Amino acid sequence: MNPFWLSIGVAVIALIIVITIGLCVCFWMNRWRGNVIALLDAIITLPLVLPPVVVGFALLMVFSPGYAFGGWLEKHNLGVVFSSAGAVIASAVISFPLFYQTVRSALQSVDHNIEDVARTLGASELRIFFTISIPLAWKGILTGSILAFCRAMGEFGATILIAGNIPGLTRTMPLAIYSYVEAGQYMDAFELVIYICALTLALLSGIHLLTKASMFRNIERS
Amino acid sequence: MITFSFTVARPTIIVKADGVLPSGITVLTGQSGSGKSTFIKSIAGLVKPSTGIIRYDETTWVDRDRKVWVPAQERQVGYMPQGNIVFPHMSVEKNITYSNRGTPKICDELLVRLGLEKYRHTKAGRLSGGEQQRVALGRALYSKPTVLLLDEPLSALDWNLRKQVRQELMDIIREWDVPCLWVTHDESDVAAVGDRHWICEAGIIRTGCICKHT
């Protein structure tokens, strides 16, 4: 698979994982009143501020066949090191905090009175989350998803450590750019740079246009 | 009939309440920050009292000594908080039928009575402030509430709309004959709405004053 489509595929699968786990974590974090919430929040956000290569090293320690969990995965033919699955895991871990922080803020900004009304009407917390919180925070969820997708597509440091740089298997666009530059093939690298910039720019502009369109719709209604 | 005797201690305020909420409309007034909303939320099951009891007839909703706590989902109270409190992304019909306690017949009756029949499939967020208040009341009544708790239901409305919407809400509440606690900081609501008047002063709920009902 060429680096462009491999990057898209890896980012899409990583995004699906991030959205699924991210919404569950946000649901739990926004409703839990425990004292360790600040610590958990910091741990979840850590990959956003750490150098990706540090995250990659941590992932390697977890998934490497030389260690307990990685060895167990390898024994059951589920090894992720030097495979596309490794690239997906690296992208998901790196982009997760971006999704989590954006979505959590969006969910926190939903008027709690509306959720309280739903409680008095007999709705369970899960029903409130899916029928009230998520629909009212959709803009934040969409923004978080696009940011996470862009970040996943541009992931380099963690990916190269856990998945390597195998052409057709784990060589995503950032890794291909690195390889081309190293080999002195600047035009090939430039082509990929244009692709990744254009796609990211289009997606980020999409967020802006969507938010603007939604704002105009609200003004028209009022 | 709701019987209560409880204290809510929060970092910013201490609310003490002791009394009985009978049928009819009871108006609770008090200055901003005096603890009115905390009191009403305690009855609704959205705030946990630190000590004391809350009972509805023979059912105990809260008894901190015996560690009894009935969550808001099981109390069957109709609650209208301050501000724009419809589910703006849902149609008027979906708003009213959000609770699973009512029937389609009740929904039809409410839509007609509240003058919302023509907006049945309109998103509630698109309605005017007064119409949204009616949707919120309909939604609360559809859930067959044991008591209606209205926290400044007119606060989001322009002053010229308030009198009209107040009369509409009052008429419907009396028709449905549900005990109602109406929280307001507008003194003009006291005589116009209530059968009795309670006052909240620095977190103490003073019950017992009878209003001149007009």
C-alpha cells in the first residue's frame, strides 16, 4: 500500500478506536467525583506533552515480545511490533489526548440544568449521555475527531519505534518523507508534504466553516 | 404531601429547611444566593442533604441517618430549572415524551392544552421563550409528577411576556392539580401566583405565610 493510503487507513482505524474509548472515558470522567480525577486527567493528557519518541518507547516496552504482555500477544499471533497494528496503536495513543481534552471541555460546557431535567424525568446516566450530552456537544466532538485524525495522520516518533519503517506495511506519509529526505529524493518528499498539508488544511478549514455555518443557522433561527 | 427536615452544607452556603409542602401553589422568594435553588434541588434529588429527611407521603426519599437515598430518576418530580431548559435539538413532541412515564394520549392532550399542536415536529430550540416555557411545563406534566418544582420559570423571559406566561403556567398547574413549589425573586409573583408564601433568608427556609390569592 502506498504511504498516502496507508496513512489514511491507519488514521481512520486509530480514530475509530479513539472515539470509542474516548467517549467512554469522557462519560466516566465527567460523572465521577473522586479525588484522583486530576491525576487521571494528567495521565491521560501525558502523551500530548511528552516527546512522541518517549511514548513510542513506553509502547515498545509494553508490546515488545521480550516482555510479559507482548510475549503473550506474540504467542497468540497478535503481535503488534513492526506491523500495521503497531502504527495504529501509536497513532491512537498519541492522538487520544487531543480528542479527550476537546470532547471533555465540550461535554462540560453542556448546560448541567438540562441534564438535571433529564434525570428528574427518569433517564439513566447513559441515556442522558447519548440523547442529551452528545447531541449538544456535537461540534466539540467533531472538532476533537478532526484534530485527532490530523494528529494520527502526522504521527512519526512513536510509530517508527513500535512499527518500524517497512515499505507498504508501516511506512506512513511522515515516515516516507523521512526516508525520501534521507535518500536525497527531495521531490518525492515534497509531493507527500503537499498531500499531507493540503489534506490537513482542508480538514481544519472544514471545522471552521462548519462552526460558522452552524452559528449563522442559530442567528437565523433567533 | 412532601415532608422535609434537612440541612445542606456546602462551602458557599448552608441551607436549613423544615416543613411540609401541601397541595396548591407555594411561592418561595428570597434574594439571589440565599439558597432557594439548593433547596429545590434537594427536593428534586439533585443535591444530597448533609443531614435530615425528605419524605413523600409514606415513601422516604432521604434519610441520612438510615443511609436512605432515592435518586432523582426515581422520585417522579417535575423540575423546571432557570433559563432555557428545553432539549433544543429535539422536536416539541420528543421533548414532552422524553420521560417514559406518560402515554401518547397525555402527550396529545398536553400539546392541545399548551397550544403547541402546530409545533409538534418543530425543534424546541427554534421556539420563542414563552413557547419554550410551555414545552418545559408540558414535559414535566407528562411525567405524571408527584410535585412540580419551578425554579424561576419566568427569569429567561422579557418583562412584557412574563405576565402572560405566568398566567398560562398558573392556569395549567391548577387544572392538573399538582402540588407546586414556585421559586422566584420577583415579589409580584407572590400575590399573583401563590396560595402560600415561603421565604428563604440566608439559607433558612421560613414556611407558613398565607398569600392573598387573586
